Amino acid sequence: MTETATTAVDVPSGKPAAVPTPRPGDPRLARLSLNQATVKRWSLAEAVEGCRRAGIPAIGPWREPVAEMGLAAAARLLRDSGLRVSSYCRAGFLTDPDRSVALDDNRRAIDEAAELGAPSLVMVVGGLREGERDLAGARARVVDALAELVPYAAERGVRLGLEPLHPMFCADRAVLSTLGQALDIAERFAPDEVGVVVDSYHVWWDPQVYEQIARAGQRTVIYQACDWVLPIPADALLGRGMVGDGYADVGGLRRAVDAAGYTGDIEVEIFNADVWAADGDAVIATVARRHVQYVV
């Protein structure tokens, strides 16, 4: 039996013993951030208070909960909370058939990120149009859209972060499947304008990932931590697990991004139905334990 978000741990064979839950103020938590998707059932206010109770110093909010609260109220909440905003999720889908709608939505997301004080906006660039098989053409549309959005974001002090997704999401979510592909596009722009997101779930399998992390250097805008677990659920999007439960070398990837010059937050982002159904405070406690055990 493995540790879950709601139960005590029975140490599985071959894995190290669990560590105690770190207390607020523990220096090992200094770079930890909670991506709000990990506690999907919580409002932004609940997620902020959960982080404060647990001593997690940063949060990565999502657009939908911000919209539910209202942008001005969300910005005020985050400013008053004392938490850092590690990133803002998410924009992108630049390959959508209606280009003008996609660009307008991304400009709104950039404005929101600026108002919230987010240093970066995570971009999931979009998949193929229905029936389309032209990957090169779809990637070219991403470049064209970014060329319009980058000056707008730069004026507002928001850095765009291109997130490559695992190849199984190439058709519907992201025609960028490797860190190398994301960098090929990011490097068309200034480093302080466009960077990349290194998400352990999406890149752990790539035989070139460590080479590409070194290439990224300080273009890494956020490191996101979670694990690749089996079996893959019917909804593959919900296949992320707590760090330590799966196959990704999350700690090794963290050491690689640091060696390349990254000094930012380590943001835990988990899409998992069991995690979402669990008590939020218990989820955060597990996140903190796994962070000090497997990541720092």
C-alpha cells in the first residue's frame, strides 16, 4: 500500500521511508509552489489559505478560479496573502481555426497575468485542426501567433512560457512534444520574452531531455513537478501522480534545471481524480512531504 493524499503511509517495498510533514518555515519548502490544479475543488481563496496554513510560500493560479472570484479581487487577495505567484495557467491554443478569437483570448490572459503579478504565462500551444495532418504547418501557425503576442506581453512585463506536452497529447493539445521543439520556437524571441516550461510529467521520457534542459538555461520559466504513474486512466489527462509514486526522476530533472541556471519555484501540478477527491489540506501535506523526500 502506498501513501495517498488522505492516509498514513505503509512503506512500499523498495522505496525509502516517508519523512515527517515539514512545518511552516522549514527551509526545504522555500521554493515549493502549489499549482492550483492540484486542489481543483478549492476556490482560489481556499487554495491561498491552504498554502498559508502549510507554509507553502507560492501558488500558481488558474484562469477559471480567478474569473470566478473576479480579477481585481483575485489580485488583491494574492497581494495581501504574502504568497509569490509562481506562474499563471494557462493560455495558448494558438492553432485554433479562429485565429482572431485565439489571439484576443491570449491578450486577455496576458492582461490577467500582469494584474496578478505573475512573472510568466504558461502556454499550451494547441493541437491539430479536425482532420489535419500537417504538423509543420500547425507549428508555423504557433510561431506566427507568437509574433503578434510577444510585443503585447513584453509591454506588460509578462514572459510567455511554451510548454511541451507528452506526444499522446499532440493531436488535441500541443503540437510541441519535446523541450527541443519548444526551444526551437522560443529562441526566435528574446530570452526575457519567451521561455519554456519544464514539466516532469511531460518530458521525463525524452532521451534528449537533459541536453535540452542545459540548452534552455535561464529560458526555463517554471519547473513543474509530478510523476508518471500507471495504469494510464481512461482520461489520460488525469494520469499524473504524486512525486515518488511513479517512474519520472523528478529530483534529477530539478537538479538539471538548477545546474542550467534556474533559480525559480518548483510548482507541483497534479491532475488526478483521486487527488482531487481528497481533503485539500491532506493533499498539500503529502505534496510537502514528497517535495522534501524526492525533489529538494
